[in-house]
Amino acid sequence: MLSFEQALEQLLAAARPVAETRILPLEAAAGRVLAEAQYSTVAVPPLDNSAMDGYAVRTADVKAAGTRLPVSQRIPAGTVGGPLQPGTAARIFTGAPIPAGADAVVMQEFCEHGGDGVVVNHIPELGEHIRRAGEDIAVGAEILATGTRLRPQDLALAASTGLPQLPVHRRLRVAVFFTGDELRQPGEPLPPGAIYNSNRFAIRALLEGLNCEVRDLGGVPDDLEATRDALRRAAGDNDLIVTSGGVSVGEEDHVKPAVEAEGRLNLWKIAIKPGKPLAFGEILGERGQGERQSWFVGLPGNPVSSFVTFALFLRPFILRLQGVRDVLPKRYPLRAAFEWQKPSPLCEFLRARLNADGEVELYGHQGSGVMTSLCWGDGLAVKAPDRLIARGDTVPFIPFSELLS
């Protein structure tokens, strides 16, 4: 079995961003991945401007608190005033350009306005409350790097430089299907021996949260030919096929031999818990003999195993296919509020959450079928192979916020 690190490295080394791009208006680009770096053609801010409502002055004219100056002009935002005459002040508002000759702004709370003049009760420093032209963004500066997964703040940054649209990689096309004769849909009767298909809803939501174009092929019987047929149908024009279940070694687990018949299996079985029987490969054209048509990832059928392996392996793989460069979740070293004295050669990902003291506590039942542990938890505590953990030890913690978006 490959280690966690070896398996993840193999997946990420194989991934190449989809080549096709789209030009999208800013309002449609959230969550998409930037295909080309963007540079500013303007300075932000374009002119020196006021950071406060107040009075623009020459510092040479305000040598003492209580100085009275006549107000020579009023400059609201969006208006360019005339040069400031020596010995006068200009009423100015936040964002308004600084008039030529002024070198400070005194905020209005330190001023008393009356008649046609103002009493300045504060001695300003040179440059006080002035935002300089280009202090945020200089002309020609790179504002967004290739591979940026566009967040609201990134769109605002692009808009601040006047960009109306951005080049992005097209959405990843992902086909999904679910194996298991025992699976039923919520709302259907549940005969003895059957279970409801919870993985379908978790995986679809996770894929949609990554901005994938999801093609749901539904359930597939536990049958080799049916599984092979589903793989061929899914390979069509999809970049990736994701399945749940059927990747272990039971007599009714047909996904592994089906992938080997229709393509290549590059990885199977990882030294982790939960999720050991994760499968990764390729579906090839011409009944497994031609060029790659789609990548394949087979998730385990147990719901926690499926969820955890999606978060740890499939999410970074998908992000890399989308063109994202930084795909690994952050880990935080935190104190353990638990003991783990069960030696194991596997890397274990334990459902956990933070207590009131900021320490990591575990859910009491770590079974791979216990979905309630995922709803209870804030993230995963990582137990390295063969490590024992005592209360108070430092453990890596990966929040779900790092894994699920």
C-alpha cells in the first residue's frame, strides 16, 4: 500500500488543468479559476485623496491648535478642486482628490466650522489622512495570478482596476454513479437489507461546491458488465468519473475489474483509515486500448470513508485539474484533549472538533459508517502511522473549512 503522502503526490502529479478557457463577466466568475495573470492598467487610487471627512490644509499654515483659516472651497468625492491658496482650508470629504498645495487633512472632529472659516484644533503632520495615488495598486502591477480561484474579494480587486471580464478555465465535467444493489433513494420504501444512498447527496454537493458540472448517472447494479457499460457511457465527454462503492475485494465489488478492463488502474489501496480502498485510474477509448477519455476516482462505499477520501484526495485533484496551484489544506498544530493508545501502521484521520479551550476532542465512535461524526465535528485530527497520542500532545488538525470548499 502507498502512504498517504505517496498517493496524494501521485494524483497531483498526474493532474493537468483543462485547456479550454472562457471569458466571463465579473458577475459570473466567482469560484472559477483564472487562466491568465491579470495586470492593472491604472493606479489605485488614481489620485491622492482624503481618507477622512475634514479639511485639507497646508501644514505650514497650522502651527498651533486653534488656528483659524478661511474655507476657500468645498470638494466632495468625484470632484477635483482647484489649487489650495496659502492661508486657506478646503472642506473635503472621504475619497475626494487632494487639491494641489494641500499636504494634510485634519479630520472634522478636530475642527470647528463657523461662518466662512474653520478653527483647526489639531496640529497636523505632513501627509496626515492622505491616501497616495497608487498606494494600493501601481500601474502595471500583477493583481491576480494564474491559477487563482476567484473569491468575492478577487472580483472586487479586478473591478477596482476597471476589468469588466476575466479569462477562466472552463468548468470541469464530472460524471458520477453509485454501485450497490442495496441502495435506495430517500423517499422510496426500504426493504429488509437495503439502505438509503447518502453518498449520492454528499458527493454531488461536494462537487457542486467545487464548481464542477455534475452529470449524475444514478445507481448501477452490482454486475461487471453493467459497471463496464456505465464507465464507457460516463467517459464520453467528461473529464472525470467518480464512483462510490464496489472498490474493495468482495465478490460483488466490480469497479476495480471494470476499470482494468476499460482502462488502467494506477492506484489502489492506501495506508490510511478510513478510506483504504481508494482507486485512481484512467478510462481509455477503444475498449481500454486507446487514448485516455476520462480520469477515474473510485471512492469507498462506507459514507465516512467516501467523505474523507473525497476531501483529502479528490478535492485537491479536482482543484489541480481546474488550474488551481495551491490545493493542499492548511493543518494547524493544536493540543489534544484525548488519548490514542492504539498502535497502527496506518495514517488515521479522526473526526474531531475544538472544545472551549481550543483543544482537539474526538467523537466517541470513529467507525467508517458513522455519519453523525461528520456532522458533530469541525474537522479531522491526523494521527501519523505508528504514533501514540497522549492528552496534551500536539496533533495536526485540518478544519472542514479547509476541506469542503
